[in-house]
Amino acid sequence: MQIQFCGGAQTVTGSHTLISVNGKRILFECGLFQGRRQESYEKNQNFTFDPQSLDAVVLSHAHIDHSGNLPNLVKKGYNGPIYATPATIDLCKIMLRDSAYLQEKDLEFVNIIRRRSYQPELPPLYNIHDVEKTLGLFQDIDFDKEFELGHGIRMMFRDAGHILGSASVHFEINEQGRVYKLGLTGDIGRPNMPLTHDPNVLRELDILIMESTYGNRFHGTYDNVEEDVAQAIRETAAGGGKIIIPCFAVGRTQTMVYVLHKLFNHNRIPDLPIYVDSPLACNATEIFRSYPKYLDRETNRIFLSYDKDPFGFQRLTYVHDVEESKKLNFMAYPHVIISGSGMAEGGRILHHLRNNIENPRNLILFVGYAAKETLARKIIDGNRVVKIFGEEHQVRSKVKVIDAFSAHADRRNLLDYVALNSPQRLKHIFLVHGELDQAMPLRDGIRSQGFQNVHYPAPGEVFTYNRDTW
């Protein structure tokens, strides 16, 4: 068996892992790389393998850094099955369509600026036709159901507890008469978080490919996070400002709505309007509503058992229409806007940031991870001047980061995850989806637990697992 780390290696975006075994080539994830616009565009255009050579694609969840380059894969010749959970497929239907639309719209604006400076225009990576062709290739597999891929390969999805429908993948492989087990975590969630179930840990493995996004960081406890949000909203509203929350449309938006619903019901935030300004988030929320069995016990106890809607309340408005979105820019009184994307690399949040980031009364509240070189990360890191749509803007608004909402496991969670396997059996661990300052300390921590072969593969690196490495 060969494992090639084609994307998501030594970075947190653009996940692609290629597994070649028993004559089959299986791609795990096909995500968009996110970062500097030109670099991202070039990396996403070109695969390090021939898409037509693949036999299957296995997808852990719907976030764009894991699924967003699937239409480009199909555009370049892939025509095989794409396996995912039912909820992931439903989310991909809206997310990939939205991705194609946003690429075209964002590039329209960017290309206006490029034409002004006599630069060539950029075409989108893919269009809606490529997306529709991709959606026709999806095949659903629910959690905990063993599935035969053929050629001595079996797989099973386990609930990763990251977002709705997110899965870790357990492979059982019979190669040359030797049976071994390979686990790929995808993004691992955190225990005791709103909405999602706790992660179902992959066990009894011989090889583990694990995310390391927060491998050297401990999240703040969730115990006080609701009050942190309430206080930030109260203080900003008292000063006449707006609260702008860049938010991933799938997962984080629903969590924020859930929390704001609780705070509103308990009179812990002012009676001010709250807008979810993202057609994608609006549609994703409908999908969340349709999968109550995937939601945790607290959600069912607080809301669903009383026929209440955890994602809707009196002061909340879901904004679909672009004209309604534009009207928000002219509202002078305090309000909350939740808008995508979480890394502020596309979508309506860019317009809200452009219109509000220079007002010191306003608050930009970050509640999720931001990769290096993204606009969100630049603001979080304290850059006083940032470019939005190619134009410079002064960062005069207040900026606050609350990391307790993270849907990623932290260092403690990751070490606990590995520890449920035996060092005597689990011979190789590969850390992906993590930057150097997070992955290397995690590697050392895992080694201290008795696991000897813990790797941090470089982009394109190939690992061969054969009788010499068993």
C-alpha cells in the first residue's frame, strides 16, 4: 500500500490523501486550498495525480477545505463514485453550488480591479455545470455500516463529532494475505459541545492519519463562553456599535444561532436584531433541521423535545436576498450580523467588513479558526491595514476572538484520541491538516505516550506500507 499526502500536508487547507492498494486508487478528501489568492488559484487548478486514474473518492464532511475542489476533479476527468454520509451529501449539494456561484461573483469584482491595472482576468475553477455533474456521483453510506469497496478493502464511517454528518473513516485492508486497519480521522470534533455528538474514536488501528489543527493549543472551556458572547454584545450595543461575526455557514453558524437563542430566551443580551446574512447558511440550517438524530441530547432536551426550533426565534432574521443584504449596510442602530465565510475569504462577509471595519464603535467577533494568509487571520494577528477586494482599509473596529467554539479537537483531545489505541499495534501515525507550530509539539506529545513512528509528511510525500514495515 502507498499513501501520498497530496494536500493538507503541513497546512490546514486543501486536504487530499491518495491511497493506492490492491490495484485501486482511493482519494480521501478533495478540498480547496485557501490563502493568498494567486497561490490558492494555482494550487487548486492543478492536481498532483491524474483524476482519471482514481477508482473512488471518500469524503469525511462538507466543509470546503475538504470538499470544495470535487467539481474541478470531475471537470478534469474523474467519473467514479464519491462516498459520504447522507447529511454530508445534502450539505455538499448547497455548498458546492454556492462555491461555484461565489467564485464567479467574487471574480467579477476582482476582475474589475484587475482590468483597471491592466491585469488579465481570472476564470473560475469550475462552474455550476461541473457541480451538477459532481453531485450525480455521490453515493451515501450511513454511520457504522460496513461497506465493501472491493479488492480486499472494506470501509466504515464513524461519527467524527465535528459538524453535521462529519465522519472518520475506518478501512480494513487485506493485502498479500495480511489484514490491517487504517484510520483517517478527517476533522475531529470536541466532546460536550452544542449540537454534535461526541466523536466516535477509531480504535484497534495499525496506521492512523490524524488532523493536528490545534495540536499545541488548549481551547478555552465552554463553561463561560456563552457569557463571553453576551458581554461582548452588551458592551458593543451600549456603545452604539454593530457586531459582525464572520462565520462558517455550516456548523459554526448553527452553533452561534443556538447560543444566541439561549441568551435571548434568558434575557442575557439586549433586544436587538440578529441577521444571518448568508443564503448558504440559511439553506444549511434547513438541512440541520432535517437530521434531528444527528443532534446531541442537550439540543433535543432544550428545544426539540418541546417542538421548539433551536435555529429560529423572535429577533432572528435569515437574509436570502442580496438587496436585503445591502440594506444592512445602512442600518445605524446596534445589531448582529452573522455572515460567511469564517476565514473572510469570500461571500457577503467581505462587504460587511468593508463597510464596518473602520468604525471604532463596531466589533468584529471571530469564533473560528483562520488559516495563515487569510483575511480573518490578518485581522486577528493585529494588522492595522488589510486589503478587501484589492483595496486597503484601516482596521479601527474592535476585534475579539473566542476560541471556545472551535469544532476541532485541541491538544488534550487529540492525545486522548490516540491513547485509546495501543502503541504495540499502532505502528505509524501521520499528522496532517496542521501548521508546523501545532503539529510538531503534538508529534512530541504522542511519542511521549510510547508511539514510535509519528510522522509530519511534506506535501507530495509518499509512504509505502509493506512486509518490511509491518
